[in-house]
Amino acid sequence: MTITERIYTVEGCMFYTKQRKGKKNATIIFEAGYGASSTTWQPILSDIDEDLGLFAYDRADLGNSGPSSSKRTADQMVEELKALLAAAGVKPPYLFVAHSFGAVIARLFASRYSDEVIGMVLLDPACEDQEEKVLPLLPETLKEDYSKQFAIEGSHEDFKQSLDILKQEKKHLGSVPLLVLSAGKRTEAAKQAHHEWLKLHSRLLSLSHQSGWIQAKNSSHLIHHDEPHIVQLAIYDVWYAAQQQTYTYQAAN
């Protein structure tokens, strides 16, 4: 089955989407990292089993989507995604595959609409405490790079507000399957910061009674580019876990 490109207008903005209806009653929602369009998922989209539906999109102001006058916080993005899924006729249940800042959006969506989410795969996810725990440990040059990046999709203030909203609204996922994948590559200068980053990821495992962790040892922050096969295995693991009461993850460390 081919992936169809479509545009929908919701919340006063034109959104570009890529979608495919699956044979099973579930759709994978792909949520990209900060400033990234749906093209970031190209390495894995075409290889996902046709049993599962796919939905990838460009958030407002990115890729082929239009501009938005709304504040670019995760709070707004969740409501845009909810409206977009309704406009596209993509019904739950949803399995989220989310990278970096996309994990903030996915987790907030799951907190607000927990009955619609059956699984989550988080790729080197941004975490609500990273600015307090990780940022101070970065070398000055990397701190500058971190701050400079917030010019594509919302400001640094918007980003910090998104993390605060997640802190306020986060909920336990119950038995919803969760896999957290962490990047394995890091520079010597960022060793201490990376160690703290992994500690934040380990804390995310307490969000679900059915969680697991994978270290993508040969991957940078872009795990789905560097080791797409690991991401694909994680997706299937979570999908199979969602079908059963108890399940042992095959891909988890």
C-alpha cells in the first residue's frame, strides 16, 4: 500500500501529511524532533509492515506546512495534532514514535488522551528536567549551540514552557508499553552531560508498568537515521506488547 501525501487546514494552518491505512486497527503516529519535518522519517517509513497504519506530518512553520500565528508550545501542538487526526479521519488507537522534542508532544498527548494511546517508542527523548540537570554540564561551546538552535520552531522560552507544561500534566501510562532508546555516541567533552541524559531516560521507565530501555550504541541523537533497524524492532516490540497482557521485549537491553 502506498503512502499518500495530503494537506489539511486545521487551527487556521495548512498541515502537510503522509499517511497510509493499515490492515490492523492501529496507526503509528510519527512525531519529529525540534525543527525537523516529516522527511526525517524517510529511512524507516517504507519498511513498516503494512498491517500498521502510518501518519507523519510537518508541524506548523516546518517543511511543507504553512505558518501559524499561535504560540509554538507543546500545549498548542498537541491540540493541533488532535484536530489534524480528526480532519484526516485517522482514528485511535495510536502508537507514538517520537524523537527528541517530539517525545514531549507525544507524552503530553498521552497524558491528555490516555485512552487513545496503546504504545510509545521514544527516541533519545527530550526530558522535562534537562535544562536543570544536563544543560549546566555541557561545555560552553555546546551550551551556545544549544541556545542558538531555538530559531526554527518557536523560541527557547516556548521550549521551556513546553517542558513546564509536561511537568504539570504528566501522568502514569499504566500498562501502556513504552520503549526508550538512547543514543550511544558522545564526545569526550560531553561525557558528564551524556551520563546525566541517560539518567533522565532511565527515570522515564517509571512512567509505565511495561517499559524497557535500549542503548543504540552506534547512534548519534538521530537514532532513526543511524540505526533504523533498531527503531523498527522497537516498534514491533511495542506493537506486540500492546496485544498481550504480559510481554518480554525482544530488543530491550
